Amino acid sequence: MLKKEMFPIASIRVPVKRKKTLDEDRVLALAEDILENGQTTPIRVRADGAGFVLIEGLHRLEALSALGEETIEGYRVKARLH
């Protein structure tokens, strides 16, 4: 079972392909929701050297970053071996 952890936002790298899907309006709406209700859904990251790579939760990550937060709640998952 996955365990929730707090991750430093600065240590999370977003893949270029994932960045292209960013919707600023969605980030703003999500930031407002997070201000009212807090972060309700954790992101997913995988370890990558000293940092992490974002797997799921780009808009949540960007919303919390825009709000000035330094950490984000998430799950650490293992990379799939192909």
C-alpha cells in the first residue's frame, strides 16, 4: 500500500511532454479550491537521483507552487521496468 509523504516542490522535475499539457485556467481554479479545501488528492512521483520525477498531478503541483507552498503531499511510486 502506498504511504503519503511530503515532497519539496523544488525537488520535483516535470517532464517536457507533461509540461505541454499545462492549462493555466485549470491551475488557477485548482489553486482557489486548494485555498478553500486544502490539497485533497496527492500527486505521484518516482525517485530520480537526488530528486523526483512527476508521474501524476501537474496541475496540483503548479497550483501549490503558485500559492507559494514549498512542499506537496504525494505518493512515491516505483518506476515500471519495461
